[in-house]
Amino acid sequence: MLRRHGFAPRTLLRAALYFGLTLPAAAGMPGGFSAPEMASAESFGPTLELAATDARVTALRFIRETELNRNLSLLVLNDVKTTPEVAALVERYGFEAAKTIVVRLIRDAQGTYGAAWDEVMADLYQQHFTAGELASLVADHEASPHFSRLMNLQADLGAGAREKGSTVIAAARARVLGEVAALTRS
């Protein structure tokens, strides 16, 4: 049914995940997400350490294959586009040139902070899904039996990403705005 309407399953999954993570916090999303207290895998010996490693690898694969790692760029863009620094850049170079500059700077920041963002996102998804569930979502997309739970968790995942990734987002934002400010001074 999805293909008949021109949507590939992977595209719909990616769109749903992007939407959930890029909604502004002011849109009524709960902001107090916290992970449940749990014993570490190390306290249970080598078997659980191996399972934790497999879960980590699967969580990182899920983040990369669904392209959730690109959400850092969207969050930074959402943060910087209405700042005085970007307004000054637009005034100096015009909208189209400023847009090109900001997009390039955000891509550069994504390159610098992307690995840290992947780790934040993998941690977050590992708290909600097992390795098997994430593997099912990667392989089966919307046909996965875990897809509806993934969609139901989008508000919590979005708020969690902003909270747990706040340091990464702030660093990327500061880098972009610092470079924008330097360009308007030169």
C-alpha cells in the first residue's frame, strides 16, 4: 500500500523519526525524560558484556541506517536560523548567499560532532529497545512489530535527544554561530 502512494518503507520510517526529533520543545513535548536506573552489564559478567556490545553495535547501526544521525544538522539549523548573527549575515551577503554559507557551516559542524551525536542517539534508543527490536526496525521498517511502539515513543525520544544531546547541540550551534559572526566582521 505504501509503494502505491509513492512512499518507500524506509522513507516513511525516516520521515517519522525526523519529525519526532525535530519538533520544538515548546510544542507540548514532555521535557523531563530520564532513563530508568539499571545495573550495568559489567556487573553480570562476560555474557551480558557481550550482549551489551552487540546491542550497542545494533543501536549504532539503527541510528546510521535510519539516518537519525543527520538530525543534529536539523536541530542546529532550527536553533540558528533566527539568530541575530544569521540576520547580520543575510544583511551583508543576501539571503541566498547566507543560506549557502549557513548550510555549509552546519554540514561542517555535523562532520565534527556527528560521531558524538551518534553515541547520544544510540544510548537513547538502547534505553527503549533491545538489539533484536532495533534490528527488526532496520530490516522490516514499518512492517516490524515494534514500529507502532517506536512511533508512540517519538515525543519521549525527541525530548530525550534534546536533553541528552544538549552539550553536542550547544557545541555545534556555538561553532556555527562563531563562524557566522566571524564572516560578518571580515
